[in-house]
Amino acid sequence: MATKLCFVINSLEGGGAERVISNLANHFSGKDCSVTMICLNTAEVRYEINKKVKIINLVERKDHQNFFNRLSYAYLTFYRLLSVLKKEKPVCTICFMTSANIWAGLCCVILGLPYLVSERTAPVYTLHQYNKLLQWIVFHIYRKSKAIVLPAFEMFKGFKRIKQFETLHNFKTIHNPIHQFSHLNTDAVHNKRFILSVGRLCYEKGFDNLIDAYSKLELPDVDLLISGEGPDRASLEKRIANLNLKDKVKLIGFKSNLQDYYAQAEVFVLSSRSEGYPNALVEAMGMGCACVAMDCEFGPSEIIKHGINGLLVAKEDVVGLSLSIDKILNNSNLKNKFSAKAKSINETNSIERISANWEQLIMS
């Protein structure tokens, strides 16, 4: 009889955590496992999911909600998730991201089912924002989990900054697997040479700093392309216009053929103020792209060895970011060295190697 696994996440609409959980679900569905993907919110599925994976959407959430809508949403989410898990009775439930961790963890505690929680971003933007009561609830849910899985080792320090979480010791580091893109298109994705960055258009990703760093370079023949969507689009567009860069800096939205952009970019830049374990950086390196990254909490310093397979820049150092980009653009030997060294991540972060770590944890 196939081993039953349930994966729980907010949605599969797009993002690093969503890609990782999709890859894991696909991998386990091909290993004689019965896999159910439970999405708390109904949304478009942006990633390729194996036909063997059963997808269940719990609630259609409206953008503008009053108190009673939110109460109704919470009740429906809890009741439907409890019903699905009670019916499935998985060997293990694997939850990704704080809200899914809380809902699924609570249901698993009630049903007496084993579960794993996984935080994917820096706690300063999640748990640190919660009131004391919610932090207390989260602490007890996380304490009872088989493990708190973190994609970067250093992330546990972010949890320990909450006094109550100092006593938690069930942390486990499993890096993100590298996504294997299906095919590469050789057609040019842009009509000029370009610098690439990828991520949600929000404050944490630091695209305002990247645009400022790019503006200092005054490059006539190299554009800046930023792929992603998010709440800061309007403010970033305004910044681009104020710097007279509308013809040079392009917000190109969500792209399903990112591999073509990675393969053709002159440099990939991660300008984040905080991270969990940046998927885009791993993907870019896997495609042999020379990379520059802000050395933010957490992740980049566990991926890039400065001067060996890329360059690290001090957090918020816009001038340093500009100089590092310029260094790679103007030194083809350095660019080629970083490109060759970066590709080793295809082995260290292979889906087989990373999934084996998850499998060991799930079955333990």
C-alpha cells in the first residue's frame, strides 16, 4: 500500500516556497507515495504538478474582507482542513510557511497525526510581527512537530530572538532543491544585453537599492530586467521614472521561461534585505549565471563563497552593489570563472539529494 503524504501551503500561485513544495510533491508522487497537495486558498497553479498529485483547494478568499468575512474564512479553513486530514490519515503532513504551519499543525495535534513545519522566510517578517498570544500558540505547535525545517542553517538564530523560542531544539536544515527546467530556448528574450533579478516586488527584495545601484553604472548597452509581481510595482515604476530609466529598467512580470533569462543574462543580482534560502539565486547559479548577492539574513552566504563562485556585498551597500556588478561586466575571465564554479550547485542541491533528506525526516 502506497505511503500517504499530505503537503499544505497557502497556494501554488508563485514564489520560492511554492516551487520547492511542488518539486517535493512531484518527487514523492513518483516514489510509490500517494500525495495530496492541500492549498488553503484557491488560486491559479503556476507550477507543473504531476498528474498523480491530488490538489485540494480549501477556500476562495476575497481580497477585501471585513471582520465577519475573516471569521468565516478562518472557520472554513480549519473545518475543511481538519476533514481532509481526518479522511487521508497521512503518515506525515508537511507544511510550508507560517499560516499553513499553524492551521495544519493545529489540526494534526487534534487528530494525533505526525507533522513537519517549515519556515521559508526570515522570522522577522512573520513570527516577530505576531502578538504574544499567537507566538505562544505557534511555539506549542512547533514544539510538537517532528521538526522545524529551515532552508538555511543560520535561520534558527532569527527564532531564538523570540524569548520563548530559545527552548526549541527540533530545528533541521534542508537546503532547497534546484529546479530542473524542462528545456532551453535559444531565441533571444531581450533585444540588448541585460542584468537580471527575480523576486516578489516588495520591500524585502530590495529592488529599490538595485535600481539605484544600476543608475550609478550609466550603462548605454546593458539593461536591467526584474521579473516578478507584487505590491511595490507602482513605487518601483515611479522610482524608475524619476531616475529617467524607463527605457533601461524593465519590470517584466512573472515569466514561465525563466531558464532562458538566466542563461542569457550577463549577471544575476540578488538585492534582498532578508531571505530564507533564495531560490532564484540557486536557479541562476545552476544555469551558469555569474551572480552578485547582498549578504543579508539568511541564505546568500551559505550559497555563495565570496570571490570563488560569485560576489557577496554588505547589506544595504548600494555603492558596493554597483561596483560588484561593474566588476563582473568588465572582467570576462572573472565572469567565466564564477559561471563554471556556480554550476556545482546542480550536484549539491540536486532533487535526489535534498529529497533523501526529507524522506529520512518524514519516515523517522
